[in-house]
Amino acid sequence: MESAPSSPPSRRFGGTGLAVLFGGLTAVVSVAAVGRAWAACDIGANAAANSMTLLFLAPLIWIAAAVPWVILHKTLGRRHRRTALITGLIFTLWFTWFLVTWLGIPESYPAPLCPGNVPPWWPSFIPT
């Protein structure tokens, strides 16, 4: 009897593992930065409503950030793992910046505490 060929060793973090990891990190960082921007600029009705909104958005952000990682792993990652990883990291940084500037710094909200609707802690070299 011949033994069946062994399966190739699996990688510790595949596309799904990276998706869960970076999607979760993106969600946590985005929600924390948006919450901090809302608190600094006094945006929203009250702290409880803002917290509930962010609590609702966290899993949606997680999914929205994780799906591109899975797609990258399934398409580009099969042949070019390093390129897929770099592309995923660039997307994650862009997506985090987009969420924080889109949700956390609304242009239409009058914010007397934040001139130009930019929180005082926001770095000047990062565009809003």
C-alpha cells in the first residue's frame, strides 16, 4: 500500500487570518479616532448617542476592511504574496484615513471648538 501524499504545510496566517487581523485593527483605530475627533469638536447630541453609533459601525467597518484582504489573497496572493501584502497594507492605511476624515471630520457641521472642523490633535501633514 502506498501512503497518500501529504498536504502542503499551511501558512499560519492565510488570507482569512490577515483579513480578520487587519480588518479588526482598522475598525478599532478608525472608531477610536472618530470618537476622539467627535469628542474634541463636540459633535453629536451626546456621548451615549455617539458611542452607540460607533458601536454599530465597528463590525461594519471590520467587514468592509476584511473583504479586500480576502479578495487580494485569493487573486493576487496566489502568485505574488509580497505584492498582495503591500497592496493590502496600503489599502488599509487609505481606508482608515478615509473613514476618519469622512466620519470624524464632517465639513457641514459647525464646530466652534475646531477651526476648519479639524481637531486640534490632528497632524498638519495629513490632509483632511
